[in-house]
Amino acid sequence: MGKLSKLRRLERVMRGNLDHIELIDGSRYYFEPEKVWSEVFLHGGDCLRADYESEQRPEPPEILQAVAKAKDRRSAVEGLYAPGSHPFMAYEIEALVERGEFIPRSFLAGYSYEESVEYYARKNREKEG
């Protein structure tokens, strides 16, 4: 067995329970499926807090940035979320899937993102005044 094949076999063993996303450039982004949910959920919470406090949202976590660069973004999203189960997703799913863009999504039902930001700002002004 050649050195390169031994190295590849060792890499596979070391990855253990990792999954991966094929990226547009041909490389792979490896991640631990068990940790992805908490990462995305916590990011959603951070975005909600930022919206409520009229602050800038944090950058998307690495896993979502990998989804934006995926060769097949729809499959990458479906691998992270069960169908219809992205209530705490901070971005418009279709924009991420179709164009790899992070378009902020409102957490406030019945409001656009811009309307929700204004709503929270108004509520905060009322609370201060």
C-alpha cells in the first residue's frame, strides 16, 4: 500500500463521525452533525437578540458559510434541517439555496425583516422614554 493511500485511510479514520459538504471549488467542508444544530440554533438566538437590541447581527457560523459555497446548496440545507423545520433560521432559506446569499429573515411573524427591526427599535424607544 502506497504512502498516499495510507494517508487517506488514516484521514478517514480520524474523521470518525464527520459528515461533509461538497463545495463549489471541489473541496469538502467537514463537520460534526451533532454539533451543527446547536451552532445554528445559538446563532439564531444571537441574531434575535441583535434584532431586539437594534444591533448588527453576527456573522453566519462556518457551517452556514459552507452551505452558501456548496456545490448543491439545496441538499446541504436539507442535510442540516428536516423539511419545514427551520423556525430559528436567521436567513431566508430560498436566497441561501438559490444564490448562496444571506438575506436576513424576520423572527417576528407577519413582519418583514425591515419592519421587525423598526418594531423592536420603536418598542425600545418606548421602554426608554
